[in-house]
Amino acid sequence: MTSTTRSRGLAAAAAGGIALALTLTACMPADEGDGAGGGDGGGTAAEGCEDYEQYGDLSGTTVSVYTSIVDVEQTDQEESYDKFEECTGATIAYEGSREFEAQLLVRIQAGNAPDIAYIPQPGLLQTIVRDTPDAIVPASAETEANVDEFFAPSWKDYGTVDGTFYAPPLGANMKSFVWYSPSAFEEGGYEVPQTWDDMIALSDQIVADGGKPWCAGIESGDATGWPATDWIEDVVLRSAGADVYDQWVAHEIPFNDPQIVEAIDIAGEILKNPDYVNGGLGDVTSIATTPWTDAGLPILDGNCYLHRAANFYQNNWPEGTTVAEDGDVFAFYLPAISPDNKPVLGGGEFVAAFDDRPEVLAFQQFLSSDTWANEKAIATEGGGWVSANSGLNIDNLATDFDKLSSSILGDPETVIRFDASDLMPGAVGAGTFWTEMVNWVASDKSSQDVADAIEASWPAS
């Protein structure tokens, strides 16, 4: 997903008290600009606010932001807006929700859309634009220019619907990782697997040594099921290849194509294997009820050894956990099945605006800039965040692991594909794909029946 889904409470700063008022005044441009999505602020910016002068004086305005980014990540997000608020005078009112995907549609239909939403599924963006064509505002020319300058064309394509560019990318995720404990591997005499067969052999060895190799969890509120879709997507890329993956996403082949059913079966050889899962958490069915945020934690207790999760899972380890090759936890690339195929499953969020007020367009533009990308990297002191923005100085990223993720995402030789469920129509990608994955593990529904049910749900047009 994006994907992704963690929260802290709303912390919108208001200008209260003389000292704060003086601070805001000092940081604003000397002359007011129109602030309309990158208009000329005029005058000379206060020290430290030079990069924000273009947005003009937005004093007294508020921009509401609605997103699935919650918990620790929300804290980092809000801190990355501090300079924008300080230099423009605008207030960013942030609301993170675990029920984002379902509630955003409800709010749009009720005429209560937020000013800005971070949409983790391009398929959901397409659904909103096509079902409620006047809801989302096209991106400004200034925002589009930022995206043209700092992002690969494919990222712009994901935020474009029917030829109109709506939503610039925000963060990026690299999902093809397996987390493990370096000390547990050393103690067990285990080595990081280089191929899929090596990984299965390692799993079998851990079982023979009396352990449960894998732990997993897919509970995520209204979005329950999404972590299992990541598993399937990673396997499709490895077993069927990128071309078939693209055909699957575009529905040029049906969801229940034999190649897709085979991929689900391959994933099931791990996730539905009672000898392999669910270390420290229960049996196979416990995968459906274990919060995805907690699913990897048994690694720290030695109750499991392997947990497939994206780079952003770094933020879910308890405070004080060292993420390093010689630390408490680290991660390795989820091995390929074929030696000549090394794909990466990626994801990210896209910034959609539901109002064209100057402060809303200015904030959207800011989020598409290299300035924000570096502010966000600096604010994310605990690590676990990367971006595909080429203006990001990777030295601002918190950890070597983040730098590794960013370098892989930016490597032109890497075969990257965006999360399939995020590209599919919302009814499938954020609907039946999720729910059928729950049925797959909780009710032992067969791979064929799951694929048939999802295919039957695909919108006719």
C-alpha cells in the first residue's frame, strides 16, 4: 500500500500569544503575494524562508489533510510541515485514519471532502475522478513543473487520469524486503538467502531446528488484508514476470489467469504452511487477526525468524531497536525465483486536492518540491521513509537502510512495479482483493476460488 497506515493525533498549530505572532511575522515575506499555488510572494523573505517566498502570505488560512499515514509516521509528517507553517502563516490541520480508504469515499459523497488527501492507490484516484468528476482539482502548473523536474515520468502517470494530471507523488515505498535478526541468524548458523529456493531451504532448516520460520499479520481495520496482497504481487513479479504483471494490473488477462493462481499457490506454500507460521502468534488463521504493525515483533523474542514487509516497517520496531546489519533487526531483498529476474515491488502516496483555494494549491505544490522531500527526510529521525524525488539528498535520510532503499528505487537497472492492488479499480484493489485474502488464510479458501471471486468482482467498465 502503501502503503500504509499509521497515526498520531491532530496537531494543527494556531497563532496564539504575542511571541508566536512575532515569530510568524518575522518569517513571512515582506510583501504579500497572491499565494495562488506558487504565485510570486514579492519582497524579501526572512532568513530561512527563502524557499517559501513563492507561496506568498497565507496568514489566517487552514488546509485540512486526510490520510492513512498514522502513528509514528504521522508525527514525522507533521514536523515536516513546520517550516511551511512558520514561513507562510498557514495552518496544516492533519487527520490520520486507519479507515481512510472507506471513509474518504463517504466524505466525498457527503460533500465533506478534505482539502488534501494522500491517496495510496492510483486505482482509487481513478475511481474518484471517474465517479465524482468535479471532486478532485487538477494540479496547478507549478506542481506539474515540480513533478516533471524531480520525478520519473511513470510517477506522473500514476497521478494522471484520462489525460489530466491531478496528484503529485509524496513518499515512496520499497516492499520487497524480508526482516530478520542478525544475531539469531548467527546463533543458528543461518545465512541470508540469495535465491527463492535458498529461502525455502532456510525455512525448512529452521523447522528442523525446532522453530517457526515465518510470522505474518494482515489485520488493518477497514483495510484488513492489504499486507497479503503485497505477498501475492511480489510473487507474481517473480514467478510470472513483469510483462504478465502489467497485463494482470490492466486486466488484459483475468485475475484468475492460471499464472496468477500459481503465484497465489506459491505464496501459500509459506503463508498457509502450518509448519512455517505463525511464529509466536498462533496458527495459520491467526494471520488474519494479527495487526500488521505487530506481526514482525516475534523476531525480537526469537519466536520467528522471517517477516516480509516494506521498508517503512522500520518504524514499527520498538523504541531502542537497532536497525543495522549487526543490530537487532535488518532486512534482505526478497529473493527472485529466476536468477535473471530481480524485480522490486514499490508503492507510494499521491497528493489529491479537493479545493482550489490558494493555500490548498500552495501546500500541494510544496509537497511536490525538493524542499519538502528534504524536510521530511530530516524530520524522520527514526528512519523508515524514502522518496523517488531526485532532489532528495540521500545524506538527509536517517539510516543506511533508508539510503539502501532509496538507491535501489533510484537505480535505472532495477525493474520496479507499483503495487498492483493500488493500480486496480478501487472495488478490487481496495475491496475484494483485500477481503478474499482474509478468506484465503482465515477460512482456507483455495487459491482458485479466491481468484475466481476477485475476477467476478472486476467492474464491467
